[in-house]
Amino acid sequence: MVATRLKLLSSGAVLAKVDCVAEDALCDVQGVEAYPTLKVYKSGRPQVYYGDLKAGAIVSFLQL
């Protein structure tokens, strides 16, 4: 749902989903300790998103 909304807005944002069971080393490096974890990278700097997990809230956050 988030990806569809972002595509319609032509935001340029890229979404990725990582399976931390299969990619445990990546999740360790990224400091993922709980699921779900949503990280946003702006200018190469990670920021953990703690807001509402509804699509509208995530899209609004990404548009800032």
C-alpha cells in the first residue's frame, strides 16, 4: 500500500523489505532488534521511524 501511494506521487522513494531470519547479518549491522522496524535513509543517514504504521502516516513522513 505504501509503495503504491509513493509511486502515484512520483516521490522517488525506494522501499525494501528484509527478512531478518534469512539476512541476520544485515539486520545485526543495522541494529534491528524488533519487528517491524522501519528505517528511513536521508542523505545516507539512517533514521528509525517510530510513528503510526498505517500507510497514510508513513507516506506523510516520507514526504517531509
